[in-house]
Amino acid sequence: MKGSKASNLLRRLLYALIAIVGVATLVFVLLRMVPGNPVATLLGEHADKETVERISSSLGLDKPLPVQFADYLLGALRGDFGQSYTLGKPVSELIGPAFVNTLWLALAAALVSWVVGIACGLAAAIHKSTIVDRLFMGFSLLGVSLPVFMVAMLLQYVFARYLHWLPVAGVTDWTGYILPAIALGWGSAGSIARLVRSSVIEVLQQDYIDTARAKGRTGTQILVLHALRNAMLPVITLMAMQFSGLLSGAFITETIFSINGIGRLAVQAIAGRDIPLLQGTTLLCTFVIVMGNLVADLLYSVCDPRVRKEA
Amino acid sequence: MTRRTLEVSHLNTSFFTERGEVKAVQDVSISVNKGQVVGIVGESGCGKSMIARSIMGLVKKPGKIVSGSIVLQGKELTSLGEKELCKIRGKDVSMVFQEPMTSLNPTMRVGKQVQEVVAIHEDVSREEARRRTLQILSAVGIPEVEARYNAYPHELSGGLRQRVIIAMAMVMKPHLLIADEPTTALDATVETQIMALLKQLAKDGTSVLIISHNLGVIAQLADYVYVMYAGRVVEKGSVFELFDNPLHPYTHGLLGAVSSLRSQTKVLQTIPGVVPNLAHLPAGCSFAPRCSKCMARCGSEQPKLVAVNPEHEVCCHLKEGADSL
Ligand SMILES: Nc1ncnc2c1ncn2[C@@H]1O[C@H](COP(=O)(O)OP(=O)(O)O)[C@@H](O)[C@H]1O
Ligand code: SF4
Ligand SMILES: [Mg+2]
């Protein structure tokens, strides 16, 4: 059994690696397919042909594509994504600090969505078809259907401009993360709440819940000891997928709340046709998302003995 | 204390649905003496499980015990609150469910699931609870208990799982064990083993209420039998009386189905017709639409349970009054 566990992990790691290389290739190809010369964009309309060629060659853009691709992959492996065209610094130096900011935002938003989502979902499931249920589910639906930018601006207006409780934008201390985290996390809190609710309701109808009642367990004990773990199995997967969503959702939130994160950097890179910066930010996000899914997979197999055994 | 373990009298349990009141259990009285094995038999949907759930206090909404009394070891259960019922379930009365495949928590080790029962009802150390768990697991015939203790349900066969569930129900040595179709989901070989185990438990002094749609199971295990049809007891008697001298046309039909199975006829003989809708029961005898002996009064008058001898009662107009069949 130990052996199958290790080979299972190896297999998952291999899948993760394939996913990352796949995305890396896709990003490379897509960025070369975009019409227009990035150097020309960089230098402006009036640059003469010679300058463009000189700069292109210094950036390695005159090399054949397969060579460029190899350079790019080998560099990425070492954490070297080249030099940003627009900011004139190594990409790795730029994305490092930006990524830390984004990670804080995403983690804070994830925390909001997990705590709020699980609590609301549980409460709704326990008080199924009552006013509590409808209230929490309405609240969740709102979170799922409102676009992030609207929630963000609403929160800014109420809590920052009107009540002056929290900063409008920018991060000087942890309070600066509160509104962005809520804005970003509400949507996934909503879908987590809905899944938790349906999952708990379904689990509570299972035969083994009857068994637990026949043993003399009280309702609360059954919920905590028998229902919760089983009900959380599908939720773990959703939470991992949502974490990826939070990272991409961070693009908008960072812009609205002026957080110097990876999202803002990526937007800058797109605007400036800054290929190395765009490659760096995309690959980093891909890496984090794939790793997030890997962790979720492993967590799932830790929680569900039936999956654990299947090799 | 009396020798009566369980006394159910005039129990009525209904489901209150949008389409009206579904009378799943109607005016049912059942008694179980100490060490006795009592069987309830009847076609699927006749209310057997609802009797079991009523006794356990586990009737699910929109179902409800409407009236009647359930006395276990001299204690009235129908007036108890949920908190008091929790102290009785698993300790004084326990239940084995039909589906061994789904009646165990898939993410909990089976040993823990048995041990849990001890922890709920008794303030003992973990070591003691574990010791008793291992003891009961081997008592119900599980080999290599130390290893099985740590197994998850999906790692065990159906027969072993049902043994675990029986161990769970027996670990507190309850006064009454209710087994609701304990072998229906198992294959024939395993069925025989589980039946032998239940027989052994009864020999050791546990009162057992065994529920089945299979007369063969009842015949092998029970001392006394209740035959149910459409929520009512239509005939009851000692197992010898009932099998040697069945009186109710429905019991005749059930026995016919059994003997045709025994003679290995390809065509399974069943009673023609279908079970009536419990929300709209016909006036008079519920069995009338399917009964070959149906008379004029059967369609209008509900027959009463009458004793033909001290060991045998039947609910049929053919047996009412002085005339005999
Ligand atoms: N949730 C429910 N809602 C409405 N009616 C129900 C429900 N559960 C059971 N019943 C009714 O109760 C009757 C008896 O069911 P049950 O006791 O499970 O039968 P069985 O003899 O097969 O164990 C069924 O025929 C059905 O009409
Ligand atoms: S009462 Fe009438 S219909 Fe009912 S079982 Fe007896 S004979 Fe048949
Ligand atoms: Mg049943």
C-alpha cells in the first residue's frame, strides 16, 4: 500500500509537470502569433528600421523560433524570464514582490470565502427551507451573480467613503486587505455555501447517519462527527478550483484597490506588449494554480480512504 | 421486572404528505418477551420498517407517531424527549439496518464506529472501550480483529460489514435487538452465516425483533410471527401454528410463494394484484381486492383480530363469529 501511495504521488507530480510545460508552450506560441512587432510598439511609430532590428537582436528576437523557445524554457526552469521590455528590470525581480502581494490578497479572500461559505452553507442546510436558509442562499446568490468590480466599488463607497472605517485603496497595513478580500472572496463564498448546503443535506440522508442516530448520537454530534467530513469531500475540490479563480480575479480587484500585485503587473505587460513580463506572470500563475490543484488532490485523498486505496 | 421486553400497543404511524395522510402503521400491537425471537413478515411497503423506526424513535419527517404506546422494559418511549431517547438508543434497544454497504460511515475506521457506541453510553477509558470493541468483533465472528479494527468499510465484504453492524448493535448488550431485513442484501451463503449468528445471540438471552419479507428467514429464526398487510397485523401466532395452520388468505398466499420457491419452480408464484395505496385505503378489508375468498361484507366492514386459540389470532371475516373455515 505504501508503494502505491508513492507512485500515486509521482504520477500526480508528472501530470502537474505536463500541465505546466503545456501552458508554457501555449503561452509562447500565442504571444508569437499576435500580429505586430513588439519592439516597434516599444519604440513608438517613428523608430527607424535599423534601430528596431538592433534592439530586436539584443533581445534575442532575431533568433529562429525553436531556439527562442529553448532559451525561454531553460530560462524559466532557472527562474530567469529575461528582461522586461518596458520596466528595464529582470522579470524575476518584478514578479517576486508583486506575487507576494497577490498571494496575501488571494489568501485573505480565500479565508473569507471558506469561513463565510462553510458557515452559511451549514446554517442553511441545518435550517433547510426556513427563513435562515433563504436568507443565506439569497446572500450567496448575490455574491455569485454580482461582478467583482461592482462589489468592490460598493464596498469602497459604503465602508471607506461613507463610513470611513477602512482605507479606500492602497495597502499600508493589513486593514488595506479587508475590503479587497471581501470583494474578491464573496463570489466564491457564495458558491462554496451552495455546495456545502447541498452536500450536507445529501449526506444527512445517507444510511450511515441513521446508523449513528441508532447508536444514540445527538443531532449536533452527528453533524460534527459523521456528516461534516463526508460532506466536505466535494467542497475541497471546489475550494481548490476557486483558489485559481481568486488569483485571476485578483487582476480586477488589484486595479480597483491599487494593490501592486501580479495582476496589475500583467495588465501593464499586456498594455506594453512586454512579452517577457507577460510570460513570467502567466507562468507563475499557472505554476501556483497547478500546485493548488495538486494540494487539493492530495488533501482529498487524505480525507477519503476510498480514493487513498485506489492506485 | 416483567418478562416483557417490548410491548407495542395500538401504534399508528403516518406520513403527512401533500397527497394526504399515508397510514403506514395502523393499530399495530406487538409484544416481545425476554429471550424471544419475534418475526414480522409481509410484502415490501407494508409498514415493517416504520414499526422498527417508531420503536427506535427514528421516524423521519413528514412521518409521525400519531397514537399508541411503546413500552420497553417497563418504560414508555413515546413520551420521551429526543435527549432521553438518545440515552436509550444503542444501549437498551439497537437496530441493524438492511443495507450493510451503506450503513457504515465510509470515512471512519470500522473499529472506531463500534467503539463509538461504548463511548456514547459509558464513561470508560479508551483502552477499555477498545478492549470491549475487539471482544465483540471477535464474538460476531470477525477474523483477525486487530487488523479489521483499522479497516475502512470499503475494505470489507458485505458479510463482514453486516457483522460489524451487528457488533455495533450488540456491544452494549441491549434488551432488544431489531434486525430490519438483515440478510436481504447478502448472498445465500452469507445469509446463512448471519442467520446463525442472530440465532446464537437469541440463545444468549437477547430479545430479537426480526423483520423480513422472506418467510424462510422468519421460519428459521422466529418463535412467534406477525404477518402484516397494508399497515396492519392480519395474523399472528407461534411459528408452528402459523406455518402448520395458516388461516388468513394472505398468509396462504405468502406460504404458496415459499413452497413454489422450494420446489424450484421457474415461475415465481406471487399473490395476484398489488398492495393498495396507503393514502386511500379501501373501506373494509384492505386485502379484499386481491382475496379469492372475498365476501360481500369484506368490502365494507374492517375485520377484527380474533383469537382462534391462545397461540393464534387472525383478522379475517372468514374467522369471525362462531363459524369455522
Ligand atoms: N417518506 C415517506 N413519505 C410518504 N410515505 C412513506 C414515506 N416512507 C414510507 N412511506 C410509506 O410507508 C409505507 C411503509 O413503508 P416501510 O415501513 O418502509 O415498508 P416495509 O414493510 O417495506 O419496510 C410505504 O408503503 C410508504 O407508503
Ligand atoms: S376479510 Fe374477506 S377479503 Fe379480507 S382476507 Fe378475509 S375473506 Fe379475504
Ligand atoms: Mg423495510
